[in-house]
Amino acid sequence: MLVAVTELTPPDAMLEQLYTGTEWAEGPLWLPATSSVRWSDIPNDRILEFDSATGETRVHREGVEFTNGRTLDLNGAVVQCCHGRRTIEREVDGQPVTLAGAWEGGRFNSPNDIVVASDGSIWFTDPPYGILSDREGHAAPQEYDGCYVFRFDEATGEVRPVVTDMVHPNGLAFSPDESLLYVSDTNEDEHWIRVYDVVDGHCSNGRLFAVISPGAPDGFRVDESGRVWTSSGDAVQVFDTDGAMVGRIPVPERVSNLCFGGDDGQDLYITASSSLYRIRVTARQAQRPTR
């Protein structure tokens, strides 16, 4: 469809539209066990899967209470964010099992994106998008005063805020060695990514990493070199560890999120408004450090 002119892709790389028909595509995740990509069509309240071997897309589940971002835990199970239930959950035998849904007696707003650290702790953002209307969740008041990034320790059951100085925290990802946490803010006034130092499960020294324009850094991934690949209004933008843009991959729809996949990890899958896209790249996603 489109040729991407960037050193981050092979010379003959082409952007492929793999599927179209979603209202707002989000939360892509490569599933190595089935060589497929799972993602959400949030307003239509369903989860889709693209089979890379057959090129076919199927409905994984419907009536999912507006799921959004997802990742794999240390055992390879899918953990995901659910706007409607205002929880983070794990899929067990095809069904969601709630892991956490509240902090200090108040329900979460609408968990949005999620990552799992090498110690098994689950980190997630909690902006209000699922409670602002019934389009991507259920309209409801906030039950705590803010929108935070939380860390959930499944072994102890502890839920603890780790970032509290953002308006609408959205996407998040660790650096390859987990010494840094990148978090985007997608409120009306700021469309930027901030970065925090991570020490013993706590975040400090928050500072600006990059401003995204046009559009917003809704979701992003970090590659093995520490570069940040983020959504924007008209492309996937790529930033080096100093926050300088080093390339962009144009996409004909507003980009929401992305993930690395394929048998060798060098296929980039992109969710953008009504479609799922794929393009060949020269990078792979950063792996969890060994502890």
C-alpha cells in the first residue's frame, strides 16, 4: 500500500492493510503460541485475532466489557485492561479473571495500557476514557482523585501508585534494562511522553522525553536498542534514547498503538482507527532482562 522511506525498514518494505472494519482499533499483542495478533475493537466491544499463517481474521470474543491494552505475563498468559469492569484481568481458559480493580476503596477509572516487569509485577495506566461516556465503557464518576500509573504485586495483592503527576496517563513501556519507565500523557493540552527512573519498584525524576505531533502518543513499544516506537496522528514515529526523532512510518489512518511480532520479531503490527496494518522493520521489541 505505502512504501516506508526510513532506515528502520528494509528498502522494499510495504505497509499492508491486513483487516479493516473496526470502529477504533487498539491494544495489539503478538501471540507466539499461535502466530497471531490479538487486538480490540473497543466501541464494538469485541476482541479480534489475525492469523499470520492464513491471513484470516476472526472474532476471539464479544461482549468483553470494552477491553483495551494487553500483554503477556511471565507464564505467557494474556493480561489485559478492561474499561467496562474497571479492572486489570488475566485470560484463563478463554475467560477473564479479575486481578485488581480498586485502590484504597475506590475503583480504578478505566485501566488503559499494561506491562509486566521481569519480577512479575504488573504496571498499568488509569486515565478516565472509559468512564467519560458509554462509547468505550460506562459513564460514571471517578472514585479517587486523579489518574495514576499503578504497580500491582500479585504475590502480595498490593496496588500502589507509582506515577501521580500526569493528567491522562496512557501508553507505557520499560527501557530494555527496566531502569526507565516511559509514560505518555494524552490529555487535551499535552501530547507527550515522559520518562521516569525506576528503582526498587518506585518511579522518580520524571522529565519530558518527547512531544508528539500531529496526534498523540496513545500507545508505543521500545526496541532492543532502547528506541521508542510510538503512535501519532499520521504515522509511527521513532525516537532514540535522547528523545530525538530518527524516523517515521506513514500510515493513512490515525494510529492508536503497535506491537512487534512475526516469527523473528521483525514484523510491526499497527492498529489505526478502522484497520490493522503490518510492515517489515529492522528492529525487534526489547526483551525482559533476566533476574
